[in-house]
Amino acid sequence: MILNTDYDLIIAGGGMVGAALAGALGDTDLRIALLEGAPLERIRPDVEPDMRVSAINRASQRLFAAIGAWEGMTAWRVSPFREMRVWDAAGFGHIHFDSASIGEPLLGWIMENRVVQYALLERVQQFPAVELLCPAELDTAQPVTATGGWQVRLTDGREFTTRLLIGADGALSRVRQQAGIETGGWQYAQKAVVGHVRTAEPHQETAWQRFLPTGPLAFLPLHDGRCSIVWTTTPEQADALLALTEADFAQALTNAFGQRLGAIIEVGQRGAFSLRLQHSYSYVKPGLALIGDAAHVVHPLAGQGVNLGLLDAATLAEVILDAV
């Protein structure tokens, strides 16, 4: 059955950025639909930490707190980091950042993507203004000339009209494709190997990064004393690393990191993903806006991709609130 319902905003994509936008606008009289493709039970954090983590800065944390989602995140797993140590493989270049030197208690937090997303989705469901449609995915979108809005059709056949359509649906954004917005960029000749490991020495609430000839290797502190690793390297080496036994991978990782935290004594699940740069030639069209990875995808080197997307959400929320 086709159900016709009008919204002020439809946000396609209930990931961290889309859910944050819904939360930032939740305490309004707007009618907001948030579309999330995965069932909530699949998003709920597991006992084992998610392999994908983000370095959340203080601006993003303030946004989560303003939305009312921060307490939900800390109820799961949050790991602060107070220092950063970065050096190159040759050993000559070294950078050290310490939160104490700027009078701050910490530099940021290492957080599992799933923890952030789930806490945000839990929070937005408490706002009467927001209707979470989950699972739901956008199929087509067409502009409505008479109103300046958009008509969208979901993959399950439901149809809605909205005054403003937001594409927060990631690098392969369906909203961006339907709007005819092109992108530029390139595929890096790199993959990122990710996973969790335990080191012989404590991580000291420090984010560590060593630059190797093939790319950076990061050790990020987790709440339980383990580290989340992001090993950026060639696709060939990444595939070879995934094929190693746990013992051989631990030895390769220990050697690559220069034993800065001693030997790797425990290896968890591993995975890898390709890296690319992508930038939309336009972020907006009449009645439509792109945020997060739908608008821009950057290299994870500095860990700023999610923070940039959250800044998109906060900025767009301000613009919308000024207009209503």
C-alpha cells in the first residue's frame, strides 16, 4: 500500500551524521523523518567492541551533549585520550601533543561508530518531532516544482513529500545520485587494516601514530586497555596481513610499530577497507542538501572525517533554525 505523508525534513541516512542532525532539530515543531536502512538490533553495540572507531573532538562532544545523547554513549564505551605522539619510521621527526599544555583535561575520545550511532538513534526517538523509519531506504527522489520540495519513494514502496531532503547516506549517497550531483576524487592506492589488539605495555590514554613508507600506523586507546589499530598500507600488503595467523600478525604489527608499547600479546578480529577521496561538486540544490560522507570523503589519516560531518550537521541545523 502506498502511504502519502508530508514532512518538513526527510533525512536519508541514520548514521552518526544524519542522526545528529535529527537530534539537533528534535526540540522543534518541525516534522522530521529519519530513514535508517539497518534494523536497530543490528546497530546495537555488542560485548566485543566495533572494529570501526572514530576520534571524537570536543566540538562533536558538545553537540552530542546538547542533543542529550552523550550520557547514552558513556553508558556503553568511551575512551578519552590526553596525549598524541606521532613519529616517522626513520625516527628523526616527532610531534607530541598534551592536553595539559593547553589547560584542558583531554584532547578527545576514541569511540566506536556503533556506540555513537546507537545512542543518537535512541535519543532521537524521544523527540516527538522525529519519526525514525527503520529499516527504510530511499529508492528514488524527484523535485516537486510547484512547492520547491521533493517527492521520495522508499524501496518498500512507500512515498512521501518533504519541503527539504537531506542526503546523509554516505559516500554512495542515493540522494546525491537522484539529485544528479556529480563528484570528483580518486582512489588511494591504499587500504586500512583495522582491528583490536592488546599490548604488553599500557596505552597511557595516548593516541599513537607512526609513519611508515607505505602509510601511517595508528594505535588508539580503548576503554578496556586494548588498542584499536588503523594500519594504512598498500592493498597487497593489507591482503597479506589479513591472511596471516594471529601469531604472525602480532609479530608483524609489533615490528611495524617499533615495539613502542611492547609486544602485541592479543589479537582480535581484523578487517580492511579501501581508501578514497571524494568531493561533491555541489552540496545543495533547491530543497536539498548533502552532509557528511555524501558531501565529502577524506583520508582517515587525521581522524577528522566524522567530525567534519558532525560540523555539517550542526551548521545545517543552525541555518534551518534561523529560517523557521
